[in-house]
Amino acid sequence: MGLMNNLIDIMDFPDDRFKENVLKYRPVGIGVMGCSDTLFELGIAYDGPEGRTFLAEVMKTITTACIECSAMIAKERGPVYEWNDIKDVSLEIFSKITGNNERVLDLVKKYGIANIQHSTIAPTGTIAISADCSYGMEPCFGLVFTKNLIDGTTMNMVNPIFKRFEGQSWYTDDLLARIAKNGGSLKGLRGIPKEIREVFVVAHDIKAKDRLEMQSDLQRFVSSAISSTINLPKDATIEEVSELYKLAYKLGLKGVTIYRDGSKKSQPVTFTTLEKKVVEIPTPIKPIKRPKRMPSTSYQMETGNGDMLVDVATHEGRVLQLVLNIGKSGTTFNTLLEALGRTVSIGLQHGVPLPAFIKTMEGIQSDRPVWYRFEDSDKKPAQILSIPDGLAKLLKRYYVDKPVEEEEEPMMENEKELCSKCGNYSVVKIEGCSVCSNCNLSVCG
């Protein structure tokens, strides 16, 4: 208590107003953790009247000792701010939370009190894990459970008190596995001594009403408001939750949290075995092997970034390869077009439907839309919003709305010339100039 009081003088505060009020009233909170483990050690059941009486007596002892110490500090350093104004109401409260300890109350009447608040019961989550004990006043969550860590890994944890039975004939690895599968509980499991099952109860074994009564008995002897978490099974109803909050209010509790198991997709502690979902992995489509020679058609269309050359190669009526090029747009533009062409080609060769690509690309906008007639006979021009949009409209017009017919005639060698640079038969005549649709080599420079 003296240490906590001294810490107030060297604390950092976010705001001067915080500092002013804390120094006036000097609240501290001496608390407990490991309540459930303590009852395990003593052989007392958490959900029985003996367990509630014992822990309530512990808190009354702690709070009474803190108030006595605070009175002695006030003797040396003086009482809290405006003590005479709050003396009567404070003594009334101190009488309740000390069980009307007259000796301590006489010290408070004589010297005042140095701290307006003395005891609390915090959740102590991470701190309790570090100390290897149960959380605050909460019952044991599970004798054996799986802890989901922040990095995505899991850890199997066995209650340290229960682990002391290691060496007993009934304590086996198989039993631990069954306990974990049973939500960390001994309930319903055979082969465990009755006296062990009755004492080593866990959160889901304890009725919600017993949990609230435990909190109520402890709150009587704690100077700050406390709260606890009531664990409900997955099938808990709205009506059951409503009744618990009404009971908590009736018992005079300051706060309570209700958690229904499995209500979140991911929770820190797993109590139950989640239903396993079988995910069917589709059989991958066997890629179509690209023939060494394929007939292709070259298209030249206008875009906002210049004329684009589109070389569409087909096999057995299916589009299998696209080669894209824009005249003198520079290396960066053609690099991106080459990547787009290769990506679409690989997708087509692995069974992705052509309409899926068209749906993805059609409608993509840029800052350079143009109007373009695919054929001179078109009555109205089409609006080309961007290069992907233009490619989608071209493929839709010539290969979806008007499907490719089966090629019956073999490709003639004089249709395309051999490229001296890349070695493919991909050189075509465009406006009197020989251009390779594969590597972009142009004899016209």
C-alpha cells in the first residue's frame, strides 16, 4: 500500500488536470489474481458457498489492511483533499467494506485517510499468464485449452495446479487430449476421482447465477467497482442473457460482461471444437498446350495513346494468345502491353473463359477516351475509354459476339514472314511496313 501511494508522486500524467485530481485524492488499487487456482489448492469448489465465503473473506482482509495503512500514512502526511467534507460518507462506506472493523474505523476517525480508493480486482489477463496463474477473480477457463497467439500460432496449456497430479495412474496423455476435446472440462469424463472432478470445475461448468453471486460477494469488500465475464454456451438465448443482466442489477453489481462461446470468428481461448468445414478444391484444368504454329489475325485500332496493334492467335476455335504493341509509345508502354498480353494468354491457355477477361477489362477508364469505328461500314463509332477497354471491345466483337470458326485450311507460310530477331513467323505488313507482332521489330525503324 505504501509503495502504491509513493508511486503517485513520480507518475507521468497526460494532462495537468489529471495530475491535480490524482494528487488530491490519491486513489490506488491493491488487487488479487489467481483466485481460482487458490481454491484448487485448498480443495474448495469455486461454484459453492464455501468458495464464495472464502474469497470474500480474503478481499475483506486485504481492503481492511489497505484502509488501516492509508490511515497511518495520513497520520504522517495528512489526509486527502477536503477530508472533513467527505468524512461522514467515507466512514459509512469504509464500515461496509471492512465488515465494520471498529479498530480500523477508529484510526480513520482519528487521522483521516490518505487515499480515497484502496482495493480493486482487475482482469489481469497477460499479467496472470506471465505469473502462470488464473485471471483475477475469474474461474479457470479450461484445465487444458488451446491459446490462439497473435502471430497466428497456437499453444496447448495445462493448468499448473492440475498438472501436479502428473504421476497419478489416471493422469495420462490420453486424458489430457480428452479434456481438451471436452472444452477443458472434466465433466462427463470417466476415470477421474470424484473429489477431483468436484473441485476442478471450469468456466463452462459453473452456472451463470453462481458466477454473479461470486462477484456480488466480492464486490461487498472492494472499494472500486469490479466486473467479470460470464461465459455462456454457444446455444444461449436472448432471454437467458436478459435474465442474467436483470439478476446482476438485482444483486447490486456495477458491471458484467457476457460472452457467448463461438460468437466471434476468432477468440483468444478456444473452449469448444468448432465444426470442421470441408472445402472442396476444384480439380485444376489441364493447360492447353500451345501449338508451335497457330493462325492469327492482326488488328489495328485507335486508342487515346496511339494506334494499337493486336495480334490474336487461335487454335481449334479458341483464342489462345494475344500480342499487343503500340507504335512509338516508348519502352514503358510496350512493356506493360506485353505483360497484359502474356497474362491474358496464360489465363486463356489454363481455361479462363474469354468473356471473364472481357468483363474485367471493359469499362476501365483513362484520361484519353476516343471514338473509333472497327469497320468502315460501322454506322456509329464505339467509345474507347482506355487500352484495356478497347481490347475488351475488340475481343467481344470478333470472338464472342461473332465466334471464331474452326480453321480448315492450314496456315500458309506466305501469310506471315519469319522474324530475323525472335525467330517466329510473326512479321506482317502494316501500311507498307514489315512489323513483327511478337518482338516489335520494324524494318521502317
